[in-house]
Amino acid sequence: MLKIKRYIGQFHPIVWVLLIGTVLARGSAFMTLPFLSIYLSRNMDLSPMIIGLTVGMSPLMGTVGGFIGGHLSDRYGRKRVMLLSIFTLAIVFYCFTLAKSQGWFILLNALNGLCNSFFEPTSQALMGDVTDQKKRMKVYSLRYTAINVGASVGPLLGAYFANHSAKLSFIITASTYFIYAIVLVYFMNRIVITPNEQTKKTVSFRDAFSIVKRDRALRYLILGIILVNIGYVQIDSNLPQHLAHTLKDGVVIFSILLSINAIMVVILQMPISHFAEKFKPMQTMVVGAILIAAGLTGFSFVNGWVIAILFIFLVTLGEILIFPANSILIDQLAPDHLRGTYFGAGQFRKIGSFVGPIIGGYFLTHLDGQKMFWLISIITLTSIFFFTVGNRAHVKKLETNDGSTM
């Protein structure tokens, strides 16, 4: 008990509130949003391309909101931005139960992405504000684990509600966000939070575009990760439609795949990351892109549980390799005084999460599921070219800088 108290006591109480809230909120969100495409295809007369546009609005607004939310949290304080965004999220999910037209679903999912892009970075910054620098990596690792704990449970509940009462899942998610918001109000009003460091420089669109234009290595890295995201986002957008149409228990299988994906990330993240440290980040990203492309190609041949689980395993391995390596590369590219700006510019990778569902939906409408996954896999593999060119530009930049300092 003493060890448990010491472990809990090493972090500010608001950190634990945010971690527990992350498990519950993400679990509820994963119970609804991955099944949004299925809900729309069953209850509304929409084409896969329009469904893809609706699903893609969330990451698109997330790209925009990442910059806006940072500015607002600097100007008005983290507490106000967090509470406003999470209360709005609760309202958004309540409104999902009332929406009856395509326009409302697009608007609500756009608000969902916008509010999440306000809340998530601001909550992470707050965790950093109240945590000693030496312990921040542990806090962020715990947060990543909390996300995947929620993601491992939510889809299983989502499969049940998708087949019985989809609207009830929206109500549960909305209520979870509302309770989370009330708890945050309680703790934030009673706990004095003294930041350990000054808020970092706000990232504006002008800063981000200027940096991407000037830094060739960063530009190619972002282009590459956009292509990877176009492939990876098919898991949440067009894979559920493909499985629902081709397999008898497609919805159930999809929910299990999401849970397996989350559980694998929780279990394998640390050992695989430790192994990947022996290689250069670029090598890791290339292998990750190949694994994701192979997994997507495999989904075109899915005819049952075993094949589906095998290929979600490949996609998850690729995810574990490529996304942390992407952050490491951006960190290496960034000068110390511009690290925040570089990571802000890196948010343009979410463009892939927006256009991916639309492109996949177009292929699904005019071709079929098998050809759609083949073409998306080719697009994902194209990222290797941009990663390679970007790495060469990075190496050349380092050699130039070394030469100029001699």
C-alpha cells in the first residue's frame, strides 16, 4: 500500500483525474465513432463517398483546431478552453441522437473534431505544467496507455449497440463527457495549479506554412505521413463498411479487430519501441509503412475471423513502429527554440485522415472493396519515397551545419 501511495503521490491530483477521464471518455468515444459509418449506411441513403466525407470532417477540423486551440489556451487559460470544449463535446453527442440529415452529421462530427483538438493538446500541456520535467515522459506514456485501455473496451460495447440501439451509445458517450466535465470543474476549482514552466510559443498557420515551405526535410516527412494516414484511416472509415457487406458477422468482427489493435498497442508498445531504438527512425518508418500496406492488402482477401485478425496484427505492428518514429524525426529536425512550431506544423499530417475516407469511399463506390484496398495500399507504399527523400535532405542539412561550424 505504501508503494502504491508513493506512486500515486508522485503526480499532481489533476493528472490522475485526466488519466481516469481519458479511459472513460475514449472508451465511450470508441463505442460510437468507429461505428458512425455503419450507422449512416444503415439509417440514411448515403453513398460511401459521402459517408467518408462525414467521417473525415473530424480529423480535418482537428488540423485546424490544433492551432486555434493553442492560441486560445495561451490567451484565456487552459482551464477555460478545456471546460468549454468538453461541455461542448457532451452537447455534440446528445445532438447525434437527434440528427436526421447529412448536413447535421457533417456539422456535428466537425464540431467533435474541433473540440477534441482543443481539449487534447491543452490537457497534455496542463499535465506537463504540473509535472516535473523528469517525470513527463512517464505521464505521457500513462496517457497513451489510458487511451488504448479505453479503445480496447469501447469497440466491444459499440458492436452490441450498433446491432441493438445505436442512439443509446451516443447518449452514453454524451453522459460520460458531461460527468467528466463536472468532475473537472470540481477539481479545478479546489486545486491550485502552479505551472512549472512558461507556456510555449503559440503556433499560427502562418508559422506552420512558412516552416514547411522553408524546411525541405520536414515537408517531405509530412507528405509521407499524410500518405500513411490515408491508408491507416481506412480502419475506422471504410473497413467496417467492407466487413459489414462481405461477412455475416462483419460488425462483430470489426469491433474485435479494434479491441485487438488497442490491446496490442498497450502490450507491445514498450518492447517494440525498445527494439526499434537500435535502428534509425527512417528505417523504422519504412518498415512500418510496408507492414501497414501489407495489412491493408490482406483485408481485401478477408473471408473470416482468422484472416482479419492476422492482418490487423500487421497493421498494428506498422502503427507501433511508424507513429513514434515520426515524432522522433520531427524532434530531430526542430531547433530547440522552434520545437513547438515544428510539432504544430506536423499536425498537417491529419490531412491524410480527412482525405483518406473520401478517397477510399470513392474507390468503394466505383470499384469494390478488394480493389479499394489494393489502391490504398499502393498510396501508402508511396510514402516510402517521401520518407527517403526527406531523410536525404535531413542528412544533407546536418552535414552543411557541421561544415559551417568547423
